[in-house]
Amino acid sequence: MKNRITDLFEKKGKNILNIFYTAGFPLLNDTRRIAESLEAAGADIIEIGIPFSDPIADGPTIQESNKIALDQGMHLSLLINQVRELRSTVTTPVILMGYLNPVMQYGVEKFFRDAAAAGVDGLILPDLPLHEYVNTYKSLAESLNLSVSFLISPTTSEVRIKQIDSVSSGFIYAVSSSSTTGAKKEFSEEQISYFKKLQSLDLENPFLIGFGIFDFKTYSQACSYAAGAIVGSSFITALKESNDLPFDIKSFVRSIRSK
């Protein structure tokens, strides 16, 4: 499979910066403008969240952005249309990330096909059962050149990690701690040991570290063990507080990448 995500990891492979934000936040039609600003600022992957009413793995910052986006009228069909529109100006890899409930309401196969047609390169559906993906959707995803990434955490067994590695494409999402999203503190020795363990497993796919990445130090630490890192809650906060999205997005990306 070749798409913008696989090309990125082949060409760059290290210090990948994946930025997450919620579609339709702060304003309903900001999705494209934020993507354009992230590309201009040098983000490597743009990960757009599908708003859902009960995002149980997310902390209060992302939960609030979900509620605001939904209250403003964001829905999956609109998001796919927004991705189609932003593809006229944005060439950076785009991932849609979200819970299975709205995808099932939309129709899973239809979602895969419509997302790919709109220019989506990858999907992260954390509550999609691995066996269901393998038995029902994997061949479809591959035919559409859609990378599908699954999550692992410090409590994931080595056997399970190997299973996830064997069916994932693009990269594996390594959750840094068994908690909800949101800025924490410095990584603990236990977390560092987990990252080192992942390094030692000689996985087929690269892995990106997410949850608790919020500044230059945590990003740099993550990149020293993984192919890169995923930043979410701190970026959502920056969007919420912004009076000038292009300027503030550029400043945010710069702050993550340098002291």
C-alpha cells in the first residue's frame, strides 16, 4: 500500500509531528483553515477528530471541543465534504480519528469509501474490534489505500501488540499512559521503560506516541524512542484561546519543535 502516510514515513521516518484537532471547532467551518495553517506551519500529519457525544477516552479539553462542534452542527457527512474541499489546497497526510458509533450510523463501508474518495489517507477508530476489522473491513481499506492504525497502551500484552502490528498500516498509535488524553507531566521511568520495550520488539510498523505530549520537551522525549509524536489537547487549548488562527498555529507548531 502506498499513500501520503506511507510516503511520509519512507522519506522522513523520524521526528514526525502529528497534530490532532476536532472538526468544527472552534467554529463549524474552521476545519479547512486549520488544516491549511498546520501545513504552512510544517505539521507532518493532520489528524481530524470526528465529534462524538461521549468521547470516553478523552479528557475535558477534547470533550468540550466535541460538544461545541456538535452544538454548532458538525456531522460526519459535513466533515467528509470539508476534507474534500481542503484537498484543493492541502497535500499533507490527513487522518480521520473517531469513535465507531457515528461511523456505524453513517455506514462503515460507505464511510471508508467516501473518506478515501474525499482524500483521507488514514483512519483511527479506537473502539473498532480488531477481529471485526480483519474479517470485514481490512481488504476494503487496502483496496482504497487507506491506512488503519490501532492503539496500544502500557497494559497491552506483547502478543496483542504483535497482532496489532500485523494488521495495522502506516503506523501504530502508542498511548503513553493508561488514562485519558490531556497534558500531564514529564514521562515517568515506567513510561520510558514501555517506550524502550516497544523499540525492542522490532515492529513492522513505526509507532507514534500520543497522550501527554504538550511541549518541546515531551515531544523531543517521544521522538527519541518513536518515529514521532501526536499532539492534541494542548493544540485544542491553543485554538480555543486564539484570536488569529494562522499566526497562533504557526507559533504553536514552532513551540513544539523548538525551545
